[in-house]
Amino acid sequence: QGLTRFHSSQTHISMASGVGVADEVIEAFDEIKMKRAHKFVMFKISDDLSEIVVDHKSNDADYSTFLNLLPAEDCRYALYDVEFEVEGGGKRAKLMFVVWCPDIAKIKPKMMYAASKDALKKKLNGIHKELQATEFDEIDYDALVDAAKSV
């Protein structure tokens, strides 16, 4: 009765886990998808657990740079622009969504990242494939290319 609700979309889009997506995440996604402005973009849940924010953007094609930015004891989401050769010649590029949740990460971050993943992916329309990894050997470059080729 007489109750008015105001919705604000200025800072984030709400998700099922209660974690929002910062506008900068959507902007970074558009930059990598439409403009190919980055080789990869890494995202994290903010320290106050309120929203997903951009952690790193890079044009560095050296895959070890990407791996070195993944924390050994915390989770991250990432988009990686994978390029590979196809049989018969020619190159292809696929935008991969990476979910990094190492086994040794604390339970709360694992739960937050798991609960927020699907809603985040819905906001990032045009992802070709997802790769989930809990150990560095599950996310080597060959695994990423193999996943991209399977699309």
C-alpha cells in the first residue's frame, strides 16, 4: 500500500547470488568480443562481495602471463580469445569463458563463484565454450585450445 520501489542499474545488474555485475565487466566483454581489444580479461568478485569487477585486461599473447595472474588460492572468471589452426588451413578464434576455482581456495569464495557463474554468463552473450579448472594442469594452453576446437 503506497510502497514505491526504485531500481537502479547504474552500478550493477543483480544476480541470483546477490552479487552484481559491474558495468565495467560488460564494457570489457564488448571490448574483447567486438573490438578484439584484449587477449584476455580476468574478473573477480569484489572484496565486499557485492559485485563482479574487472581484475586484469591484457593484450599479451604469452599464455604464461595469463596463468601467472591466476591466484593459487582464490577463484577467478576470465575470458580468453583463443586462436588456433584448423585442418585444411586457416585460423579460427573462439572466445572462451574460464572458471578458475583451485581446490585449495576457501569454501566461501568457491560457493560465491559457483552461485554467480550462470547469471554472469547470461550477461556475456556470445561466449563459445566454458572451461572449468581447479588445478593448473587442467588449464594449460593445449586444454584451452582443445576445448575451443570442440565448439
